[in-house]
Amino acid sequence: MAESPLSLNALEYTFRHLQKVAFPQLESEPFRVEKSDGTITVFVKEVRLVMYAMNQKEFDFFIKGQWWPFEMVENAKRTQKIPMIFDDDGVDDGVIYSETDSSIQIPYDILTPSFVLLSRYEEFHSERHDKHGRFPYDRSLAEKYDMVEIPLVDEYAMLLRRWLCLYFPDRFEAVPRTPRIVPTHDIDILYRFTSRFQAMKSIFGRDLLINRDMAMVKQSLLEYRKWKSDDFEDPYIQAIMELATKEHGAGLEPVFFFKALHDGEYDATYDIRDVRLQRIWEHHDNKQGIVGLHGSYRSADVIGLLREEHERLHDLLARFGRRVTCSRQHYLRTYFADNPNTLDLWREAGITDDYTLGFAERCGFRCGTCHPYPLYDVRNDKVTDIIEHPLIVMDGTLFDYMKLPVGKAKKLVMKLKQRCFDVEGDFVILWHNHATTREFEPYYKQVYLPLIENQE
């Protein structure tokens, strides 16, 4: 056998996340990690955890999606079976407890796959991207091993909790974390109507000729009349107000991501200096949501652009007593294989929290977790101070990419939300303000609002 290919830094980073998820109250509990042939040993609270570990050859096959000798094992709640990489010499024995030396031997590798998912290791080493430059779902291990709908890292943490509480109840206690629904909104388009000509083209060109829906036409004409009397009554602006009010009323803390562009700049659909934005920020105090930066399309490529956009938004929001520390990239564009990469751009811009990492093509768990966690710089083998809040569901994924009808969309959303809650994580959902009316209204009213208002 040979040692794990992961560094001690990587192993410590991974175990720290598992410990935080399994035992939130022990987040800062010290531990020590050692490597030896075929195993990784963790010493924590005078307990010795001896875990199987892949060697370099096995890791190389695993990361290419060519090898995974896994066994389907019941999760901690016994609600489903999850894949676990095993030591084929000892898997039949299961977890072995030794009272004499306060140890348990775990014949599964729970650290290596967890690190790969958390660190986005596969993206740091990928040369394949889609037309927007994104890491594609169909190249991911989540697709190759059919685990996109499983918060695998968190499920491993829950098993770790079960084992330690079972064998060492005097040293480990299960103190559950309260799971949350985290509604987020990318303001790609601030207003629907800009002129009489544009409004008529939108209403009769799309609602009537393309959607062929007279009820939609009548509703759009009503919205147009309101807009003519007061442009703050634009339906997309009013959607922002409605979302903030409903979510605040439900005891939730929404996050709104605004572009920080000026008219005429690439990707600009509204001007950050628009007085209507100021009315929005004046209307809602800090209790009704967090404001973050929606990094423009090119900000993922152009050094210094994200910092400039962040400074613009930060300076404007400072007038209202707000700080801007979080972001989400437009089109979910991130680059980990480049140098400099997205981590560098976030650090340069002063971003401390990101909400970008989800697949555009599929809902689910791109990072293997639904708990906030620090991102890892694979190039430099160290933890960063940027906290990722993994995106689980995006509205456009449901009806544009996956093309799900309303009923199936709701079923998937509720399943993924329950899986987040089962591991005491955060169900981060993205719903655009423009996806609340017209052809999107059935999804908004039957999928999104019941989730938010009833927190089903």
C-alpha cells in the first residue's frame, strides 16, 4: 500500500468541515492528522479514528471517473443508501470499535472524495468548459458517479457523528444545527418596460404572438398602465419589493445580487446609478435582506473589473448604512483552472462570501455539501478566507435546462430541500425577479411561493 496523495493541509481542511457539520459545537476542537500506508488517522478528544485511504494510483482512476469500488451504505438516518469507497480487505467487517485504545477503524475513505468535492479539485485540473467558459456538469464526478442529488460530504459527516456518539457517548454529543432556507435573487433585469414602443413589442410580440396567451396580454397591459403613471410600478421592480416583503415576513433573510454597471458597458441591462434602485434600498432596511454584488459576465475574465464593480456598489450602499461583502457571478461563471483564477479575483475585490457554486444544467450538490465552508486553493495547497454558500437550485435550471413541468419541478425542489434539512444544511435557492410573471408565473406561484411562505 502507499500513502494518501492528499497533503496534511488538505486532510486537515476536510476533516475540519466534517467535524463542523457533525458537531457544530466542536467546530474549533483541536485534532491531529497522520498518514501511513493505506490509512489516515485522526486524533480528536482522546479518540483515534483510523480510516482507509486511497493511494495515488486509485486516486488517479477515481478523479477520471474510471474507478470507484463503492458499496451502498445506509446513511445516518437510514433514509437512503449512499456510495462509499471501501477497503476491499475489510469492508465486510464494517466499523470496528476498540475500547482498549479508544479507537474505531473505518474501512471507508470518507476524506478523499470529500476533499475533491469541497475543494473543486476536478475544476482546478479541467481543460474542458462550456460555451460560457464554465465547468460543465457532464464532465463532473457528480455526473459520472450519479451523486449530484446527494450531499455526500454532509452524509459522511452525519455517519461520523453516529459512530462517535455510539462508541464514545461520554465525549461526543449530537447538537443539531438548525437548517435554513436561504432565498437569493440575481437582479439581471431591473425593469420590464423602458418605452412605449418596447412595451408594445414585448406585450404583443411575445405575450400574444409567441406565448399566445390573452390572459397574459391583459395582465401585461395592466402592468404597463401602472408603469406609465409611475415607473417604480414596473413589474420587475415590484417583484423585488414583493420578494423581500414575503421572505422577511416568513422569517427568512434573502440575498439580492445587483449588477454594478453603467449604461453602455458590456452586459449592462440597467445603470447602478438608477434612482429607482435608490428607492428600493431606501424602502428596505437591513432586516429585509442582504445586498450583494452580481459580478458581470466579463468580471470572471478581466483582472480588476470585479474589484471596480464591487467598489461602485459598496460606495453606493454605504450611503444607506450597508456593506457589500458577498457576490455571485453572472451566468455562474467561475474559473479555477486559470491563473489568476476566480479565487484571486474574489480576494482582490474584497469578497468574503460567495454564492456561485452550483451547476447551471442540474440542480443539486456541486460541492457535495449544503453547509457554508471556506474554499480551498488547490494550487497553493491552503485554505482561503472566502466562504462558499453552495447553490442548490436555480429557477432557470428547472424550466430552461432540465425543462421540467411545474409538478416535477416542485417535486425535485422539495426532495433537494429535504435532503439539505436531513443533514442540517442550508437550502440555497436562486429565483430571479423577472421569473415571477408571464410564462414563469406558474413556477413562481406553485413551486417557489409555497416553499417560502409555508417552508414546507
